[in-house]
Amino acid sequence: MTHIPELAQEMNRAVSGGVFPGAVLLWAESGKIMFHGAAGTCDQAGNRKVTPSSVYDLASLTKPLATTLAVSELIGEGLMALSSPLSELLPGVKDTDKADITLDMLLRHTSGLPAHRAYFKRIDPKDPNPRYKLCQMILSEPLEGLPGENELYSDLGFMLLARVVETVSGQRLDRFVRQRIYAPLGLERLFFIDLKAKENPASFEDIVPTSRCPWRGRVMAGEVEDENAWAAGGIEGHAGLFGDALSVYRLGDEILKALGNGHPKVLRPKVLQSFMQKAAGRSRVAGFDTPSGGNSSAGTGFPRNGIGHLGFTGTSLWMAPETGRVVVLLTNRVHPSRDNWKIKEFRPRIHNLIHEIASSNSNTNIQV
């Protein structure tokens, strides 16, 4: 692969500047990987270098790359629709204020549900079914607005979407996406970690640790960073997915193919294309973010119809359906502390640098 010194230098400067201990960056154009490199170390001790195949806690990339795609598959099978209300999909919802919330509202964060609640503090570690308990707490949570009225980014909505997937399909979310999407695409290094299982993919030695969690009293490594997902056993609709940059890219490329950039192997074009319709005055499409008009983390080079998402741990994925550009950035900016927010300045900078390099070399045809 052609070495691009500007990107390698920017990544190394971010490490020395304390943006993150280490990171992996992958940039592709129209199905060709232009850069796939690593910088820094896995943790503060510096004993283990990050490699391009290092596995990261993807945090909220779980929302588009697992939960949203699972919903799209079930819609494609005709088992539900974007307009389906929760009253038709989940037991015990009919007589609640959540009855008229639709899948579309949940995917677009217009359900009226709060952004976050610390439910993990109220779950007994010995509870045999913590995910059921979580669902009941969400269904009992007062709404903060009328369904469909306003946008409010909500983890709770995607936790309910996971319950919908499992109720309708009869499979737990992690098993559904593995069997229906990841395995057919050969994505073995994209997975959830079942904290209650005797065996799980946490045996991978290259999983990068995240924060030193005061609640759990240790550095999180091979265990999901998000507390609610952790209390649920590691598998949730808003967080819990782990993976390496190449796997995230390959799934992103499959998404772009479904959106018109080729022939997808698994995903359903008509369904995903319907997800991309943006309502007037809204900033999101179904299941994905879009570049903001101001200081977008995607920088200034991604078109307004670009799609992507951020993850709390320091991960991001941005894609441009029109050009086929994909940029995957995986970091553990929360190690050792969640209080480090330097990545807010770094994300747009690295995306702008990629855009500048791509523009200046548009006539020289950089090759893999």
C-alpha cells in the first residue's frame, strides 16, 4: 500500500499531543483502500503497540452497524415497517405512552425518550435476566416530549430497538447480526462480547482497553465501556460491538453498495435507501448521523448527504454514498480517563487532511 506520510505524521502528532494513546485510521475511495495505518500504543503503559488489526470497543457505532442493519433486514422480510408502532411489536406497550412510537422515530431519535439514564445502578449483578429489567425500566420512563415532535439523541431508543429485533426475529441481537450479516460477509472480527458466556471473542489478545472505570474499579479491556450495556451482559442496541478497522470498512462498503455504489451481498438496497430520506428540519436519517452544517466531525469535505456515526470511546465512521469515500477512525481516547475530549478537534482535522490529499492527487491516481 502506498505510504501517505502526511496522514501518518498527523496520527503520530495526535498521540504525542495526548489526543489518544493509539489509533487506527483507514481511508478508502470507491472500494480501494488508500491508507490503513496505526499509531501509538494500546494503553498508557506503552507496552503494546497498536497495529492495523487492533480491536476496539466501537461504542455507539453499534447503533448503525448492528441495530439499524438488523431492523432493515426484518423490514426487508416484511415482518415490520418503519411506520410500525411499538404497540404492534413489543408486549406490554399497548397501554403506555410508548404505544405510538414508531420504528422510524426510534431510528431518527424523535421518540421523545430521554438521552440517557443510569439504569446500571439499579440492576442486581446476579439478576438472571438484566436485559428484561432494562426494557421494563425504559418502558416506565416518562417521555421528555411527544413522539415525533423533536430530535433528541437517545441510547434508550436503540435499547428498545434491540428488543424489537429480538421479539420479532426470535434471536438475540448479537446472534441475529452475526448469522444474517457478519458471517455471510466474512466479518469474523466484528462481534459482541457476551460477558455471561464461558467462552467469547474476548480471548483476542489485541483488544484495546478503554477507561479506568470508577464504578467497576478497573481498566475496561474485553468488556464493554458503556455501563448500561455492561449491566445487560455486554449485548445491547446502543453499545457493545467490538471490531477492527478493516471489518468496519468492509461493512461500510457493503452499506454503500446497497445505497447505489455496487451490488451488495447481504443488505437490501430498497430498504436502506428508504432509511436515507431526511425529513425537513431534521439532522439525521434513520439509524445514521449526517454531517452538520457547522463544525462537523467529518470536516468540510464530506457532502451533506454523507452518513456516519461517532462512538463515545473515540471511534467514528463516515461515508459518502456519491463518491464511495469511507473513513474509519478507531481510538481509545477515553483511556485512561473519559475527561479527555481533544478528539473533538482532531476528528475534523484528519478528515479535512484526507480530503486535501484526495483532491490534490485526483489526477495522479494513488494506487493500493
